[in-house]
Amino acid sequence: MKALLSSKTSGLAVAFSALAAFITGCSGGGSPLALPPASGAARPIGVAGPVRAAASEQVVYSFTGGIDGGDPAADLNFDPNGKVDGTTVVGGYYYCGTVFQLKPRPRPPWQESVLYNFTCYADGKNPYGGVTFDKNGDLFGTTVAGGYGGACAGDGCGVAWQLHGSAQTVLHGFSGGQDGYGPGGGLALARKHGILLNLYGTTPDGGQYYSGVVYELSRRKGSWRERVIHAFNGGSEGGVGSLGRLLIDRRGDLFGVTEIGGTHSAGTVYKLAHYEGGKWQLTTLYTFKGTPDCGSPYGGLIADGRGNLYGTTYYGGKNGVGCVFELKRSNASYQERVVYSFAGGNDGSAPTSTLLLAGKGTLYGTTSSGGGSCDCGTVFKLNAKTGAETVLHAFTGGRDGAYPYYGLMPDGKGHLLGTTAAGGTSGQGVVFEVTP
């Protein structure tokens, strides 16, 4: 993730999409997780090759890079009124990014409006990762730069923010010290009986060991405060927090990935268990080994109804260009399995997205590259049990978009929505719809 964030203008980032019945960070549900560490090696599944599906893709909005924004490096969310909200890294009135909203129409283009323009200064600059909603319809998110807490990369250390109507409030301005800096992912909301309790996120940099942190934002007497609940050591327990949202189970425990570190320096999957008195305990659930195992996860985790975890990695797999993995619950441990190894050709490569689980064991996701001569990425479907992959769409780099770094969101009508960082009529990225 640190490598991705170092190129802020490229739109490289990660999305979080998940099965709403199990994840509180996006939808307010719970997940029956909180299990002991993993053991065992990866068991790759051999797959003959990708299948091309008769899916249809259409662009519902193409960004111009002007006042409407550009580079929508974000996952998408439906707000309580059925409109689609997200963020753009650049563009807007001050060219420092926007929070945007799309009103669906029977035919494209959908109606776009800007809810907020970042000014580059105290309110933040370059929002990655999209937005999260509370029950009142307030929006929450982060920016990788701007703020008032230090120089960092020369343009601020980033902020966590809230948007109530058109009024934006900075919940925390990162200092670049032990509180971390450069938060590029979305925020996970912990709720109880529908009431917002805390917000959780990660940073790729800063912290006690300069390897990123997991932080908590809590509201006390009308004001917010940030608390670091874990600082990664960059070694055995990993380092550099994921750009995907953290997964929260119904017990309030957190699950996430690190890009680097671990025993084999290929990243980890971890759990942060929550105890009374505000204490947290990190457990490494799995350490990636790299090729032919998976390696370097950027996206977040999702869970099925049995507590099995799924995710993607940017590197690793049989061909070294990324894979999809499963951490299967097995009594008192997790067993890792390589579900699919990307080949780097028509099937895609280098996935950075968080997966979407639909139906009985069907996974949907995107790859940031591959998919044909353009090498502009794909939308894929995967049978989690057999490892059979189907390419739903290969981006051409033209009007259909290019480089889908984030995951997919279902609209409840049989369509999947996502974003690309580039392509479109102005080359500034698109919001697309795929019908499997």
C-alpha cells in the first residue's frame, strides 16, 4: 500500500465491498468471527484458464477532471436515499478532490453533483477510499494529505472527516508522529443498536515503529479524539495498514491485512481482539509466503456466514502476479488456500480490490491490470469452491474506463457498480455498471 500511496495522482488505492449481512464497517451487520491463529500451508488449485462471459458493461458517469472531480479512487456506497456516493482524488473547485453523488437515471449519464470540495488545507486534500454512512446519513472518510498536523510529504499529513449536509468537520488531523499519517482507506463504523460508537481505520506510515497504525476515533462529550490501538512493528507482525476498510465482527474485534512484513516479508492477515477497559491484542492469523503462495495484500477482507475470510493480493500466486485467497475456519485455527492464481493475461493481474461475496460461494472483484493488450484491468467472477474464473469485462482504456483499483457494489437489481481511475471520455475515470 505504501508503494501505491506514494503515487497519489495515479489513483492506485483499494476498495472495500463486502457482504452486508456480516460486516459492520460498511452496513452495520455482524460477523461470527473472532477465532484463533492460522496454521498450515497454501494449497493451490489448478484452473485451466479464464472463461469469457456474455456480460455487459456501460459507463453511467464519465468524469471531466474539472469541477465535477477526477480520478474516482474509491469504492461506492448507496446513501439512505438511494443515491450513489464516493470521492475523487483530484478535481473540484480547488482541484484537491471532492465528495460526489450520483442520482441514478433509466439511461446514462446519471446526474452528478458535488457534495463537498476539499480546499487542500485544514479540511484535507486528496480523499481516497470513498465514504461511509451513519444512520443519520452523515458521511465519514479520510484524505491522504492536507490538514493542520505537520508537513509529512510536504502537503500535510491527512485528516479523518465528517460531512453533515454541506458542513464538513475534521475529526482528526494527523501529525505524522505516533498517531500515523497518510490515511488512504475508508473508515469502518462500529455500531450498537444502530448507534454509532467508534470509527476505525489504518495509516500506511507513522506510528511508534514508522510502519503504520490502526487507530480508533471516539466521540466524547461532543468532540472526537484519536487513539492508536496498535502500531505495527514492520517485522514479524507486518507493517503498512491496508487501504481496504477493516472488517468488524459482532464482538467488536477487527480483522485486516498488512502489505509487508511477516515471517516471509510478504504481508499478513491479523486480528485485533477487543477486551474490557479499551485494551486490544493483535494476533497474526496468517503470514503469506509469496509465490506460489499469495503475497502483498492491498484490499480488505470479507467473511462468509461460517467465518471464513477471503481477500486478494497484488503479488504472489503461482505466476507471481496476484491471487485470491481463502482463510478457512478449522476448529481452533485458520487454514489458508489459494483459490485462484492470476496468469497476467486475459484473466487479469495485480488485484487491489476487496471482494464481494454473492450467492453460494460466488466472488466478484476487479484486477488493476491485465485483461488483454490494453493491460487496463478486468472485472471477474470466481467460484470460491472450484477456483473457476470468469472474466466479465476487460477494460480497453477508452470510454469504458481503465484501471479499476477498487471493488464492486451491488445495486439490488442484478447490476454491479464500480470505478476506474482513468479512461472515459475525458481520461479522468468513470463509474461503470456491469451486468453479469
